[in-house]
Amino acid sequence: DVKVTQSSRYLVKRTGEKVFLECVQDMDHENMFWYRQDPGLGLRLIYFSYDVKMKEKGDIPEGYSVSREKKERFSLILESASTNQTSMYLCASSLSQDYGYTFGSGTRLTVV
Amino acid sequence: AQTVTQSQPEMSVQEAETVTLSCTYDTSESDYYLFWYKQPPSRQMILVIRQEAYKQQNATENRFSVNFQKAAKSFSLKISDSQLGDAAMYFCAYRSPNQGGKLIFGQGTELSVKP
């Protein structure tokens, strides 16, 4: 089975901190995605990447950046964490556009 | 831009009964994919079912089936013989073949199953 692993299940950070959320997949998938999930809003796309060193903005990229130096790893960076970035963050990967995603188990981030 | 709407924030079903979750979407594309995902309390998103827009036949996966109405832009999920393990948040999602494969999600429907 394809595995998508997010490094932390729960994370508490202080306002203004630089935060790294790591995601690793083990099946050589081209496409990787970062979403945030908030009640009543569903999942909203922050950034995605379809190749190493390639990145595309999603619907809500403000306050975030990403890094994909290796195919299997896609990192989400909060440059200066703010309380409105408290959320559930989900990473996903996909073999191609014809397929659905495989998701990680999520990181619940709280910014205090 | 495409949008996906789930108008039922919460649904409830009796164990062994059938329930239908609604989803509508808006798009000008003719070729796309539609998905239903399940998110139990463990938070792990699980793919339930997938439909290709060019296929008229409705997808089925065991107790899960869809009613895909392309002209009406409707994609409902039917769960038959509901089980306690079906209790979860369900998300409908749209995928365009032209936008890097990104999924656009609805707001979600929380399904509870009563014993």
C-alpha cells in the first residue's frame, strides 16, 4: 500500500515562529498536495507540486511556502505562524491526474 | 472556477438502513473525475468511490454506489445496509484533468449511524 507520512500528528507553536510540516510518500508519486481542513469549509488547497522543485499556488497560499527538493518529500512552511493558521493540515500524493489521492493522517496545528 | 457543494452538514441513519448524501458541482468542462472520500475519527481520508464523467454507468463499490447525473451536475452517494463503521465525515470532490490534478472538495457531510 502507498503510504503518505506526516511527521507530526499534533503540534503547538507560538505566534511568529517558523513552522515546518513534513510529508513523505513512498510510492514514487509525481504529484503532491497540501490542504488545510477547517469545519464548514472542507479542504482547501494551499500548494501543490507535480515534479521535483516545481510548485504551484493553490487557493489559499498566503502565509505559506513549500519546498520539494526530493520527489518523495513535500514540506509546508509557515514563515511566521499566526493564530488564524490554527487548523488541520493534510498532505496527499497522487500517481497521475487520473487517480485519486492517498492522504496522510494529518497534522493538527495550534498556534498560540 | 469549479465549485463543489454539499448542502447537508449532518445526516443520520439507522443501522442496516440506506442513506443518500448529496453533492452538486459547477463546471464548464466536459471531462473530469468525481470522488467520494470518507474521513473517520482517526482522520485518515479514505477513497470510497470514483466516477469518470465520460462513463454513463454509475460506479459501485460493494455497499456504496453513486447516482451520477451529468446534465444536472449532481453526484450523490448511496450507502446501503449502513454499518456503525460507516460513521464519518464524507467529502465529495471534483478533479479537472487540466489543473495539475488538484481536487476541489465540498464542505463535507457528517454521517452518524444509530444502532
